[in-house]
Amino acid sequence: MINLSIEEAKTGDFKKALEGAKEQINSDEWGAFQSFGTSYTTEIEQMGKKYVLVQMNAVYENTSVTYTITLDEDLMLTGFYVK
């Protein structure tokens, strides 16, 4: 599982971190993107703060992955996970 946070985005390292994450999970071997599958959305509250959690499945030629994106109340990215 790959975890990229808003802190990396704030420092401008998000793109670099994402590229590193793609290398770790061998995304070149995934093949061509085919389609998005089912998506799920929910609101969560942690320590008095509300977040939106979006989970979406993506189908590639050779594998399937699950993207999980977390947004704060201002819809700013607070988490990006690939599994």
C-alpha cells in the first residue's frame, strides 16, 4: 500500500513521491487503463474534524487497484492511498 499525504503536496514533493510510489508498485506492469469500477464515498469525523473519504477501484490490463482519497472540509487533499 502506498500512502501519500498533504504534507508532501505542500512541500512540492507530491509529484516526486507519486512517481516513487508508482515505481514501488510496478505500475509499468499494470498495462493499459481499462475502466473505473465501483466507487464509495463516506464522511468521517476524527478528533472533531470532518473528512470525505472516496474509494474507487480501477481496472488495468494486468491488474486492479484501489485508490483511496481523503479530503478535508475545504475539499483539500489530506491523503492519497494506492492498494
